[in-house]
Amino acid sequence: MSLLIIINESPSSSKTWNALRLCAALIGQDEEVQVFLMNDGVFNVMNNQNPPDEIASQATSKKLFELHTLGADIFYCSQCLESRGINVNEIAPEIKKSNLPKLAIQIQEASKVISF
């Protein structure tokens, strides 16, 4: 079964952190997981995040890299990145550039889609 997790929330959001925790749990159950970051979710792929002390343990870019090393495919919406003024050089090279037409295909091909 393939699962597509869409994350729309910023790095400081508890929804984002819970989405990433769910991804790890699904990978732990041998599920194929893809993560698509769009809207403010693209801020999660930025390197050198400096979260506030109260959520410092929740560095989402590090968690995304961990998920990637566990086998998850991670994608970001290039239009969302551009509209927020984020330079592609600020993103880890393991994160794949994508767009909404490609997301539409991923949605059609996934067994289940979960949006945060």
C-alpha cells in the first residue's frame, strides 16, 4: 500500500510534527510513504532551521531527512517555494522538486491520502 501525506502547515505547527511522527510510524510498519509539502509546509524543508526553545526538539527539516533515510520520498511544491521567496539552495538536495500537476498524479496513484 502506498500512502501520500500532504503537509500544508509551517514548521512550528503541532500538525506538522504529528504528520511527521505518523510518517515514521507508517514506515515502521513497512508502508510506502510519500510526503508532499505545499503552502506554508514548504518552510519545513529549509536547512538551518532555528526553532524556539520550547519546540527545539521538533526540528522538522531534520525529521524529514530522517524519514528520507528510512525510505520516504519527500517532495515540495516549487510554486509554493517561489511564492514565499525561498531559494532552492536553502533546501536539502534529497528533497525532490514537484508541482501541482505531479501531485494530482500522486493522489491518483496512492492507496490513501492524508492531509495535514
